[in-house]
Amino acid sequence: MILFLQHALNGISLGAVYALIAVGITLVYGLSRIIHFAVGELVMLGAYVAWETWRLTGSHTVGLAAAAAVLAVIGMITERGIFRFTLREPLTGFIVSLGLIMILQGIGIEIWSADPRRADPPLAGSWDVSGLIFRKQVAINIGVSLLVLLAAYAVLMKTRYGKAVRAVADDPSAAALMGVPVRFIIMTTFIVGAALAGVGGWVVLTNGSISPFVGEAYLLRGFAVALIGGLGNVQGAAVAGVGMGVAESLAAGYGSPGWNDAYVFGIVILILLWRPTGLGRGSSGAHL
Amino acid sequence: MLKIEKLQVHFGHVHALRGVNLEAARNEVLVLIGPNGAGKSTVLNTVAGLNTPTEGSVHLDETAIGGMTPRNVVKAGLTLVPQGRRLFGSMTVRENLEMGAYTKNDKAKIDDQIARWSEFFPEIGARLGIRASYLSGGQQQIVAIIRGLMSEPRTLMMDEPSIGLAPVVVKRIGVEIRRLNREAGIGIVLVEQNVEFALTVSDRVAILAQGQVVHTGPPRDMRDPALLAHHFFGSTPETEAG
Amino acid sequence: MNHKRILLKAIAVAALALPMASATAQGRTGVVKIGINEMLSGMFVTVGVPASAGVRLAVKEINDKGGVSVGGTTYKFEITEADNKSSTADAVAAMNKLVNDDKIKFVFGPTVGALASQSQEVVIPAKVINFSAATTWQSGGMLAPSSKATLLMGTQMAVSAISTIDIGAMKEYGVKKVAFISPDDETTKANMVPFETAAKAAGIEAIFILHPPKTTDYSSFVTRAGGEKVDGIYFLYPQANAPDILRAIVELKIPIKVFGGRALDPQFAVKTAIGRPLPFPFYSTLNTPSIDYPGNAQVKAFAERLRAFDPKVVGSTANFVFFSYDFMHMLAEAMKIAGTVEDTERIGKVLTSMTYSGVAGKICYNNPAMRTASLDGGLIYVRDGKIEGKTFPSSCK
């Protein structure tokens, strides 16, 4: 029993990171319908920015701030420079994001080489709670993720800006007619989405080693989680993220080794066949 | 109030508006009718800023608003209630109304407005906290109209406000529209397919066909079969009845 | 009177010179050319530099001692070195030049499998003796008894031999059940079988926990090992991720007696993510003795000689020098025993039947399954933050 709980706990910690990355995806995709596949590489860049900052300053807190800030700037540059021209053609945006993956990964390898890098974790060690081991890292994964999710929820539900975001996600033309600056709102979601990817990258760094290829795994899982949770649905992303993490952990713990990905994505496919718009209530997406 | 001159709009290769000329005064309710595909919604959408004119101009009380963003058009005092109600389904009725007042900042005033409309339409007042998608069609239409009014426009445009509604509801909406114009002094431009409704509510009608205004005149012109047949290509069920 | 003195002096000089002249006429000398085809630049430079240094140092030592005497002639060795720039195309071109243009009969390298599996096409028809540690020779069947390439000499010990070292260390710590944790791919599969065989022979139960290739979070897999109640964990690769799995094992408090891995940097066990050395012993196996942590005086002395000879041979691949150093000496010995420097088939037969005592212990080709050498292996232990090297003796008699 305790073994099962341990696996479940490992899974919640893992899933929290997936949920965190999925929140940025679900907001951007939910709003603009642009499949921003380069989000995995944004997470990777966030991890490296956090690493370099930690190397320079020795502080992980500064690293976190730097990762969010630098990625926010990158988000703005890609939106203003590239994606805003693709809003009427989301397919073009998707193809552009594929190109971005190559470019960003190439930049990563060029600057930092393919060898893995590592930072001293901010919280190492663990707490033993009657046989169930809580790695202190779990506090970071779950804590940061929870903070971000709660903040996203609060902003979306309680603030004027958040309501504008939801309105644009629901019906951008109608929102425009209310005087909502739709293009501006979309730009800000790109920026926020990128900043969230940066935070995700920082969390990835605290978990272990990073390489320019670390983005790929998180991209797939992030999108799967966003889709299952319903696009634009923050609570859905949270639940789906944790669910995926637990499923993956249980598959690793009890299933045939090497089949983990097959189990997890098999479940994803089944769920999406059953409910294509996701288990949660999602938005219909913006079409401009 | 509203002056549209030689307005042209293209959607790719489709020449949707081919030089529309139209004027509306603040003290009247103007109804725009015409066959399907004539471009009636396009006229409203372009004035509201959702489309950019290829040529021509739109003036609202001497201000040129052609080509402005929808946000600036609302700030200039003109609001469109779009076709099909288009409420934000995931939000409550109150949140929808608040969205209507997005260009306004006075929270107390907004709450006050909502309170007044709730008194006026008690069945809406009773459902402020309900998700908008749970309301009946007629209730949604009323919410859509109030939402448009939340921006305190001096000119209100509505695209087919009677569609899909029960006759008794349609009647009530007609009464409210005339009141808004006569008592609140809000200029109204409607697009309508329902000729009966258009007759009761309008002071003047304009017929739009093939991207141009081909006739303007008093409401009784709509009872003239020859006139209608001339401008509408093929008869429609309404003209047969009227 | 002067003429007589000059004549006497001339006779004296001639008398002295004559014996020397006849002595020189009796001792013939010769030159044997040795080729090196290695990655001296490019992606695999860290592999090629030590392998090349091994040949060069051995040749220098042989020549300094006067060369090798074979059938009445004293031969010195002359090296022709080619940089294949870590490129397969260049490796094949270099081999062509060495073998077909320069007519060299003894070549070392390329050490990297991808290159060697192409360059071998050049050496086989020319009946050239080619030494290399390339793993593709082992996995591709080039060294099998049935193979027609009888003059390819593998210099890296067989995987089964490394597994014996791995399991030997596990047994030393009294491990009864070991978890082998590795990515689910071909490299792992190639290593699983000999590991399991060696474990069975030692009476240890081995379970295999394979994970998706790009994993960096080992929590689930390590927890699973703990759930299976293993008392030893073995980590095959990727070496750079060892700190991640070590952190998971330590933080999740998996109670193991020892952690072992293949060619791991012992610093991983000294400076860990938790800021303290590991709470359990750690070992790393090498398929040669270690240069950085020599296990005996002989290797230590050699390491010093090597550093003085070529300061460029440093780092975690310095031990690749053993893929060529002793083998060059062994080749010279084999020529002597065979009595020829031309007949490569005869020399080859001698090589595969002799035992040579080198710095890397007793070296011989005693593996019945393939023509790859047995030599000493290396074990680096880390206990309580202290690093200690040992050699694991080869199976040659």
C-alpha cells in the first residue's frame, strides 16, 4: 500500500510540472487557436536562463525571476514579430512554430552544447512521514504549480483583464464590439504564456539535469494535458496534469518497462476519442 | 447622426458592398431590409469597425469613424448588438453586462445601471448570477440588448433582434426599441428580415440589394408588392404575406 | 723514416677498423612501418588522442631500446599517422592511403565503431593486421571465429568480461538482488544478456528496469527498485545523468548496499546534489585500468610516463591509451616469435595464441566466442567521499 502511495506521490509531483506547462499552452491555444509547438523550446530556454543566472548569482530566486522575465520578452518578440501575422491563418502559425522549434533548439545547442547541465537544487533531501517519503523537491513542484494555477484562476475570474481574456476566448468578434482590444489581449496572453513556460523551465532545472532536448517531452505532455483539460480551462489543465503524472508514475512503477509512454499516450488517445473537446469545458477558440 | 457615403467593402474577391449611401437621424428608428446576401450585416459590421472599408466614408456626428477599431467606435458612442445574440456563454448574465461596459471605468455607475435594468426586466434581474447559456432565447436577446446599452451609446445598431423569438417577446422588444429612441434619445438602426416587426418599429426603411441601397422611404413602402418584387430577387415568404 | 711511421699507423688503423667493418656487415637493420588512423580532431577527438598516444609511446620505447630483433635483423618502427577528423569518409580515405599507397601492414584504429566498420573494408583484402577497440566489430560479428576477417584484432574486452567485473563488485558487497536501470534501447539490450549471465553465475538475482530514453526524473524507477527490495543498483548509461539517479536514490531513501555504474566519473559520488558524499559505497567499472586512479604501482608509473610523453592525454578518456599501448608491444613480440615482419597471417596466429604481460596485466585472446582481447579492467571505488582505484585481473593464464 505504501508503495502505491509513494508512486502516486511521485506522480503528483511529476504531474504538477505538466500542469504548470499546460496552463500556458491552454491559454495561448485556447485564445488564438495557434498551436504553439515551440512552447517546449521556451521551457528549455527558461531552464537555461535560470541555470545561467544561478551560475552568475548563486541564487535560484533571481534565476526564477530572470527566467520569467526573459521568456516574457521572447514571448513578446515572437508575437509581435511573427505570430500576430498568422492570427487569421492558425495553420500558418502552427507551421511557423515548428520552424521555431528548430531555430530555438539549434540556438540552445550552439550556446550550451548538447551535454547536460545541472544546478545545485534549491531544496535537496526529503521528509519521512511514517514511511512515505516526501522529497523536498516535491514542495517546489507542487508549490510553484499551485501558486501559478491559483493566480491564473484568480486573474481570469476576478479581474477585468481576466474577463476580457475569457470573452475573447469565447467570441472575439463580440468581445471587440464591447470595446475589448482583442489584438492587445492576445499579445498579452502570448507574453504571459511565455513567462509561464519560463517558470516551468526553472522548475525543470531544479528537478535535475537539463539539455537542449529537454523541451520535447514536456511539449507532448503539455499539449496532451491542455487538450484533455479543455482548451482555455485552467482548472482542467490542473486536474489533467496531475492525472497524467500519476498515470505515468504508476505505469513506470508497475507496468512493463519502456512501455510507459505507450500507456500514457494510449490513455490520452482514448480520452480524446471519447471527448474531443476535452473532459473539462473548453473555449471555442478565437477566430479573427 | 450617421452618414454613410459610397461605402465599399471587399472580402477577398467578393465585392460585398458596392457603394452604399445611407443617412440616419437620431430621432428616428431606421430599418434596413433586403434579400439574403444583400450585405445588410456587412453594413452594420463595417460601421462598427469589424471590417475595413475599401472605399467611401462613415461619419458619426461629424466624426469620421470609417476604418476605426471596434473599440474606438464604441468610445465614439456607437454600439452594435450583433446577430445571433452572441453572449459569452461561460460567463454569468451579470458578467456579460459588465463586459458591455468594458469601455467605462466607473464601477459604481455600472452596478447602478445593472440594477436599473434589472428593475426594468425583472426576469433578467432574477438571473444575474446564472450562466448566460442557460437562459431562454428571448431572455438572451434582452440581455444582449442591455449589454449593448451598457456602453451608454448615443447610437445603437441591432442585427436581427427578433430572430427566433416568440411573437409576444418580439412585440415587447419592439416597444422597448421605440422607447429607447423616443424617451432616451438613442438613434437606432436595425437590420431585419421580419417585415411585420419592421413595420411596427420603424420610422423609415432602407432597402439594400446587391451591395447598394436601392430605395429609402416610409414604412408603408414595404406594403407595396411591386416595389418589393422589383428590389427583392424572387419572392420571399414575407412579401407574399404582406 | 716518416714513411715507415705513416705505414705503421695505417696498418694499425686498418687492423682496428677491420673487425668493426665485419661486425656491421653481419648486423642488418630494417624499418617496419606502423599506421595510425584515429580521430585527432572533430567530435571524437577525446577518443582518438589517447589511442594514438598509446601507439606512439610504445614505438618510442621499443626504438629507444634498440628496436626488435627478428630473424637476425634489427627492426625499428616508423609511424605514419593520419587524422580522420572523426569523419567516416576521411577514415576510409586515410586507410586507403596507409594500406594501398604506403603499403603499411600494421594499422591501429579507428577506435570509433562507426568509422571502423567502414575502414575495415580496406584492410581485409590487403591482409593487414588492424587493431581497434571498436564495439561494432564485436556486435557486427567481424571478430567471430567464422568471420573471414581473421586479421582484425579487437582490443576492448568483451561485454561479458565487463559484466564479470560489474557483478564481481556487487558480490563483494554482498548484494543478493540487483536492479539494472537503463534506457530502453539497443545499447542496453546488448549489455543486458551478459549482465544477467554473469549475475546468475554469481548467484545474484538481476531485475531489469528500463525507462523511456529521454528520462531525467528517476523517482518512479528508483521507487520501483525499492519496492522490489533490491540491495544493489546498477546504472549502465547515460553517464552524464548519474547525478540525477543518485539524487533520487538518496532522497527517496532506497536502502541499497552499493551503487555501481559503467565508466562513471567518481566525482559524482563525492560532490552530490544533497551536498554530502553518498551514504552508500559507489563503484565505477572500466574496461581497462584507470589512468586517473591507478590500481597498482605499474599502472601508476606508466601514467606518469604517459603524461610526460604526451600532456594532451588527459580527462575521462585517458584510459583509452590501453586500447593500443600494450598491443603495440605485443605486436613487436609476436613478430619476434613468428620470425617475420612480412607474413601477417603467421604473426596473426601468434598474436591469438600468446599471452603478453603488459601494463594492463596479462593480455591474451582467450575468448572462444570472438577475437577480442582479455586484459585487466579497472574499478574505481568511492567510500565516504574517498576515491580509490583497483585493477581487476584479466582471465589470461
